[in-house]
Amino acid sequence: MRKLLPLLALTAVLSCNDDVTGLGPPSDPTKETFAPSLGVNIATMTKTESGVWLLDVTPGTGKPDTATTDSITINYTGRLKDGSQFDAGLNVTFEVARLVVGMRTGLYGMKEGGKRRLVIPSALGYAGQAIRDTSGAVKIPRQSTLIFDIDLITAFNRVDTTKTSLRTP
């Protein structure tokens, strides 16, 4: 029995992975099928350096979201790849730092007045964390790809770099 215990322990350690715990691998939007109602076609979208897929449905003409943007006001709808809606808001203001990484990087460079679709892989969304509603029901399953349709109304900058200049004598 004493010789069997180390073997069982080694087997348990080697077999522990995300699939055993039920987590599964991170999502990969290039290998997923999206509900037709979403209008997602990864082949027509641009992939950012961080791994977010984006499509400017309507380019904006106003001030862009930049590195100095600290809050934004948007209209948005968030959905899962099956088309089910998990969140939406009209004229909602968010602190950029509180958004999931994929949304922060996907909004970068978007101009006010623009409409953009983001496809965010789970690693840049909520990853292995399930998001629940107030009743405790799962709203966003672990490892879910997130799809957001966003209208950027306003981007607020803490530091207005257009008013700052360095003058040399």
C-alpha cells in the first residue's frame, strides 16, 4: 500500500488540469461559431495586439479614446456567442480602469460618435470566473467569449494634452 500511495499522488498531480476541474481552455474566437443574429464575421474584423477583434461599424468623428481617457459614456449591448444578451445600457458612464481588459483595449482609438463591435476572448474578459446575477444564476459562464456593440458618446480625459505645450526659450 505504501508503494501505491506515491503512484496515486503522482497520477493525481499529472491529471489535474483545467478539463478535470471543468474549466476548459480559454476561448478562441477564430474557432467558434457565432449566432447569425450577432453579425460576427471574424474574417472581416481587425485583431488588436492584445487579441481583441474589432469592427468599426460607423467610424466616429469626435475626440478619440486615448491613453489619457479616464471615463467614457456609451450605449452598449453585451452578448455571448449564442446571441444571448447578458448586459446592456444607454448613456452609461464607466471608469475605463474598471472595464475588463478586452473592452479597454478594444475601445482604444475609437472616436466619439462611432459604433464598434468587439469580440473579446475569455482571457481578456472574465476568464475562469463565472459572472452571476443577483439571484445567483450564471449570467456569463467561465471561459466565455464576449461580444459588445458599443456607441461611444463621450470620452473624458483627466489630462487634456491638447492644452499642454512645452516651450523652449
